[in-house]
Amino acid sequence: MVELDQVQPENQFYLIDKPVTWTSFDVVRKLKNLGRFKKIGHAGTLDPLASGLLVVCVGKHTKKIEYFQSLPKTYTGTLVFGHTTPSIDLETDFDKSYPIEHISRDLILEKIQNHLLGEIKQVPPIYSAIKLDGKRLYSHARNGVSEMELDIKVRDAFIYEFEINSDNFPEVEFKICCSKGTYIRSIVRDLGELVGSGAYLKRLIRTKIGDYTIENAQSIETFNRENYAVIS
């Protein structure tokens, strides 16, 4: 393990608790100013309406961004059956309503077990930062282009764990541990379709990246450039 007095804040990484409504880039820009860093970047985008753990690398540690991106991620959140939105979260207004009377906990668990565990394929949300034809997908969406008009490539993902608590149905609390590149909103959308209804994401928190947890993260308000993580 590297001793604290052997490293410098200019060549480290920071665990940050990203607040809701901030983009990941907003966090990077703010920390760059607060820490007076010349070279800085984050290791895995969180949607604006999601909160939680964001790894920010500075100096020589920006070379480790790909490593952090490759680590498994853990999320907790709330999905709601019965309505959908174009963005699959609350960034956009409800567009459709669906029946929910037929949905049981057993049905949800069956669909998760058979379709949303292990190796899966998913289509990223149209409201995402993936580039297509030189533009971000969300730019196409905001210009009125429909998902059917775009050739959004199917992507591979791996779901290690998917737990639910349906005591407050139609709201369902969940915990998902997954591989890099997994879109939680796509999982919510697909689960809604699998149970013969619709669903949207009400709340999402990233709680863990590899062995790094949200409990050890700093908030923007309390950020201290001397309080960095140390790796061997």
C-alpha cells in the first residue's frame, strides 16, 4: 500500500457522491476549479437524475480511467410499473399508461430469472450519450427523432445480481450488480415489457464501483483535494 506522504493530490483519484441534476461533466468541471487540477476526468457517466459514486481521476491517474470503467457496478433504486416516459426516467413526461393488475412478485421474479440475469443483450436508451452519426443519441431524441428511425446497436451486458422488494407495488425497490456498459434504464424498460406492462425509473443511486463504496465518497460541498483514495 502506498503511504499518503508518498503521493500528491495532482496524481490521484477521488470518490465523489454526485448529486441529483448534476451531470458527470459538471462534477469534473467543479472539481477542476476547486482542486486547481490541470488534467482530470471521470470513470463512468451517471445520468443527471441519478446520484451516487463517481470516480474522478486527476494527473497521471487519468491513465487508470479504463481500469475503473471495467469494474462491476452496484446500483439501488426504485422503478414504477404502469407508466412510461420517452427517457425511461423523470427527465421527460409520461407518454403512456399500462395495466398493472396482473403483475405479481412471482411474475417479476420469473422474468428477471429467465431474461435479466447473467449475459443479456440490451438496446441503450435513446436519451443517452452514445454517439450516432456524429451526434449524441439524446440530441436526436430532443430534435424529435424517434427510436424507430435510429439504428441503435444492441449491446452486451452481464447482470450478476438483481434483487427486488415489491412491498410498495407498483413501486419496486431494487439492487442490481452489473458489468460496465449496463444501462439500468434499459433494464427497467425491458422488465416493464416482459411483465406485459410498462415501467419507468424513479430513483437511482450508484453505491459501489469494484470495492469502492459510496460511504467513502466526498460530497461536492465538502470536497478536499487532500482526501484522496490510495491504491497499491
